[in-house]
Amino acid sequence: MKVQITSDWTKEEFKAYLLLYAVHADFFRDDAEKDTILSMVDAKTYQRILKEIEKDNDYQRIQKIIANIEKFQYSEEKLNELLRDIQRVFNAHHEKNEMEEAMLLSLKKLFKQIGIHKND
């Protein structure tokens, strides 16, 4: 299966995609999470990226995340900043959620793996 990777995203569009990907961990996006994401990206970007992520399957989502991390050459510090933003979104509804925690752990591992490959 050939995956069409969007390569013309801005960093804000990528951030919106990553945040929306993360909140789909529990297959539910509440108003608090939405409002927190909207405090980080503009509404037009949010709506456009939401439509895109809803049409992508999980494989396409991961490939787009990897491609854009590599494209923007995020440092370890910037990747950690993105993880903090994701945690901020998860904390918006003030409830501990095991699926969200698993998502955060998976993204940490993915970011670490991408970082390892950047140094090759």
C-alpha cells in the first residue's frame, strides 16, 4: 500500500495532527481536550487537520508523524515539548486514562526510535 505523505504542512499543522492523533487513543475527544488543542492551534487548522486524520488509517497516521518529525528535524528538546503538549491535552479533562497513558508511552518510544535513526 502506497502512503501519500503530506509534506507541505507547517509545524502548526503537524502539531494539530499529532495532538488529534493522541486524543484518539481512547476513541473519544471531549470538549476540554478540543478546547486545549484550540489554545495551541487555530480553529481553521484544527478543522482541516481533523478531516484529514479521520480519513487516515493508523498506519498512515504513524507514517505521517514520522515523516514530519524527520522533515522538521525536531531535536530531543522539541520532541519533549510536543510530549508535554500532548500531556497537557490529556490533563484537560482531569481524569486518569490508561489508554491515553499507553499512547503517551508509545509516542515516547517512537520519538526515541526516530531520534536514534537521525544519528545514523
